Amino acid sequence: MLTFSIEKTDTPTDAKKRAEWLANPVFGRIFTDHMAIIRYSEGKGWHDAKITARKPLSIDPASTVLHYGQEIFEGMKAYRGADGHIKSFRPEANAERFAASARRMGMAVLPEDLFVQAVDELVRIDQDWVPSGEGQSLYLRPFMISNEVFLGVKPSTEYLFIVIGCPVGAYFGSGAVSVWVSEFFTRAAIGGTGEAKCGGNYAGSLVAQAEAKEKGCDQVLFLDARERRYVEEMGGMNIMFVRNDGKIVTPPLGGTILRGITRNSIIRLAADNGIEVLEEPVDIEEVFSGAASGKYTEAFACGTAAVLSPIGKLRRPSGEAVFGNGEPGPIAIKLKKILTDVQSGRAPDKHSWLHDIV
Ligand SMILES: *Cc1c(COP(=O)(O)O)cnc(C)c1O
């Protein structure tokens, strides 16, 4: 634990303005008044923890992150619970994954309790920014950049860890999304960085995401890099399919897929509700023929930002796979309700996933 020095902003957002924003937040465009920041230097370790006004960073043009991209991040949410307390959901899982991402990228590892503490400190000072509407929350973005002033290629000796927050509503609309299957671009290979939550993975996925948009789809689905045959995941969400035997199937974690906390939570809540989830390779040909034959009845994406998004159809150059009638399916709707009920405190928190902040 470190003690955070608290430097409150001199220019807090006007309460009326904030209320207007909170009534209808747009994802990722409006930010709270403060940020948490901790510095790391080799020899000195983690130091200078503070809460300060959210403001632009001053970075040297030779700062390593600008050249070699040592950057990792997390995405998590704080909710205003039914009991009036503000809580985050499984923050220790984000802290653990953040440490794993840092190790993979050769970066300094932030102690997991310090990660949770930094997020809590920010939420505490900006608690008026946590919206209370249905489906609304404060999205939190902890991230770390390398910050040594040096053009040599090696792991940096200096890092900045920062947490910012933005109020959010529903990520996608309420309908089902359409997904483009990327048959050329891949996201991750064995031995690569697919399991790390690093900015570079996103940089490499954006051209495929742009291709998806051009093909009239909302999102992109990546296949394995070796055979381009097995389903991996979307650009920023894991994927699951529902079969007509009532079971769910999702690609196994094997180093190339991000270990989604939503994915893990859904697997456990499905089990609690008598739905079996198989973590098995999913052949894209089987998905297309299974959607046509009725063997694959639903598909959905899962991740913190969107929680759970039903997928109406997959599209690729040779045709489309439509699940059910292309509308959100009953299992996806049911699991979304089960998960969001736990997150909002409407259902009992049997797994002790909620972490009280204020
Ligand atoms: C963050 C992320 C996910 C979802 O993880 P959650 O912990 O559920 O938010 C899935 N895939 C990728 C590539 C991601 O970056």
C-alpha cells in the first residue's frame, strides 16, 4: 500500500452540467474530474501515488511508449448498488490480469493491491460521477505506459500507471449485432501477445475492424493464425455459441485469447443455472453449417464494456450464418440478466464478486 496524496481539481465540473451528461452518457467521450497516477523508476520502485486533476500528460518525444509501444490497460466498471453503495466487480481479477500483461510486455509489475487501491481512490473522489440509471456505470480505465527517454530497444526503466474514468450507458443498442469473419487478418499467434491486454493488439486489429464496417458489420471475428479455421475472439470481446442441445460452447484459452472476466463470470453463472459451457475448439465451418441446420441456435459476444451482446449473424465473403431469426436469443437474454442482476446488486452475490468502494 502507498499513501495517495490528494490534489483536488480547482475547476470541478458544474453539477448541473454533470447531471446532463450522466443522464445520457456517450461511451468514452466524457471523463470525470480526476485521475489516479503512480510512478515507477528502476531502483526506486513504485512511488509518488496521487489523485490529481485529470489533465494532459507531458511526455518527452523520445519516451519509449511513443516508439516501441509498451502499453497495457484494463477495463472495469463501478456500479451504484441497490443498497446505495458504490461497488466494483471482481477488481482483483483485473489486477491479476494487469500484472500478467505487464510480465508479458516486459514492464514493471504493479502490486495487485495497489492497483485495486488506485481504482478505489479515484472512484471515491469522483463518486458523484457514478450514474444510477439502468445499465449505467462508471467505466474505469487503468493503464500503464513506459516512459524512459531513450531510443534504444529494451524494456523501459520508467513507467506511469494511471486510472481515468468515464460514465457510460449501454455500449451497443438493444438489438443483435452483425459480425464480419476476418479470413485474412489474424489477431494473435501462439507465443505472441494475444493473452496480454495491450494497446498493440488493438492497433493490429483496427484494419480488420474497418473492413468489417465496410462490409456492413458492427464487429470483427478473428480465426486462429495457423489454419484460419478455429474461432478465436472478437477485437475486444470473447465469443460464445448456444447449441440446440442446450449447451454453450466457447473457444478454450490457449495463450492467444484474452482471459475475459465476463467470459469467466458467464461460465460460472451458467453452471449455477444448470447450463453447461464447453470450452472446446469451434470450427468456423461447423458454425456456418450449424446455423443453417439449426444446431447452433444463438451466438453472443461478452466483455466488460458491452457486458453481453447477442450476435444476429456472421458474414464472410461466401455467405452469412444467421442465428435463430437474427434477433437476440433467449439464452443470451437470460444470461445477461443473471449477470447484470449480480453486478447491480439485484441478485445475491454468491461468489463474493462485488467489492464495496464507498
Ligand atoms: C478486454 C478484452 C476482452 C474482454 O475481457 P473482460 O474482462 O470480459 O472485459 C476480450 N477480448 C479482448 C481482446 C479484450 O481486450
